[in-house]
Amino acid sequence: SKRFQAFVSSHNGGSNSWFTLTKSFKDGRWNRLGWEVIVCRNAEDTWRKGVYVHIKDVTVYVTVKGVDHVEIEY
């Protein structure tokens, strides 16, 4: 099966590489505080969806259920 990938900017430290998403929230974690860009893309890189979020003492969950169905929860 083709996988989605995620990218989190490095405005507040960390890596800004693309990572393959898994079905477990435990596998994909980034620790950031402040403003960051979160982007998801499909395996072919023909589709991307991004959001600019302010992460401040909360956990942000990004769930990719399909090309037109990305959920972001604070």
C-alpha cells in the first residue's frame, strides 16, 4: 500500500525531513513549541495539504485518512 508522509518545519528546532506515516500515534512524534508548519503528502507527491499551527503546551494530532480527509486536533 502507498503511504502518506509528513513534514514539520524546524522553526523551533528539530528536523524538517519527510517521514512516512504509520497507523500508530506512538510512531510519529515531533516535539515543538511555537509556530510550525505541518504538511502531509501522498507517495506520488501529487497532493499536499498543510497548516500553520501554534503549538503551546498542547498535543496536536494529525490524522490522514485520505487525500481529501486530513484531521487536525488540539
